Amino acid sequence: MNSSALDDYLPAYDFGHRHAIDVPAPPARVHEAVHHYSLDESASTRLLFRLRGLPPAGPFLASLRGIGFEVLAEIPGRETIVGLAARLLAEGRFLLPLPPQGAAGFRDLDLPRTLKIAASLGVRPRGGGTVLETETRVLCTDRAAWALFAPYWAIIRLPGGFIRRRMLTGIRRKAVQGT
């Protein structure tokens, strides 16, 4: 992602991935589609969320808030940054979430066995259209957190990427249709 505000919240990270798609619509329409997209619109995404015990419901950002994410920054018409801090139990299960930290608290949080997950969903003009991008970053606050999270990331990275690509495609469809 070019010059993402994500760098302000999680500049260093242990795990991450990015996805992007070209959208033949103006950035304002694409950004509006981001806020109207629902994870429920994709049967495969619904299934993957259910397998993880996370039922998607309603608009995308509301779904994220429902599982503990908080909006760290909203750059109108350009980018939304969300974050989640989670403690890891010895078995590798997540104790979700830690109480909302706010933007400054999220940046400064440094507890043992903790993950900091930050994600961006942004738009930028390119030619006569828009590039819609998403990036997810995960920082493990210590070696214990890294050791507990790494096996989970190895399993979830590919399905998580699939979900993000489906999400981008769904948002693209909404933007092109003008909804």
C-alpha cells in the first residue's frame, strides 16, 4: 500500500500480507462501497468464518467491531485502519479482545504474550479508476507470543488471503454497480 496510515500504528510486524484490485470506478464510490460491503455476501466467506467460530453479520466494519477490532483511523474517502490487541493463552487460543486501547494505546501497548493486529482498507486513484487495497499486519510482543501464533498463521494465512480477495471482489462489484 502506498504511504499507508498503517505505518503510524504498526510500522514493524512479524506477519503480514497485502492484496489489491483495480476498480473501474472513482475513489469516492469505491470508499463508499467499502462501508456498505457485508461479509455475508459471499457464501465461501460465511463458511470460513463459521469454521473459525466468527459469524459475519452486517456491514464489514461492524462485523470487525463485533469480534473486537476498533477503528484506529479513518481518513475520509481514502483509508480505514482497524486494530485489535489480543492476549494468547498457553494453548495458543486467543483471549479476545483486550479492552479497546484507542489509537495511542494501541501503538504503545507492550504486554507479554500479546498480539497486535492492524489492518487497512484503502483506495487510491489510478488512471480513470481506483486501486482498492488491503493490508494486514501482526506483531507479536515477545518470543512466547511468536511461538504460539506462528503455527496458527501457517494454517490461516491462505484462507485469510482467500477471504480478503473475495472481499475486494465484492467491494469492486458494489462500486461498479454504484451501490
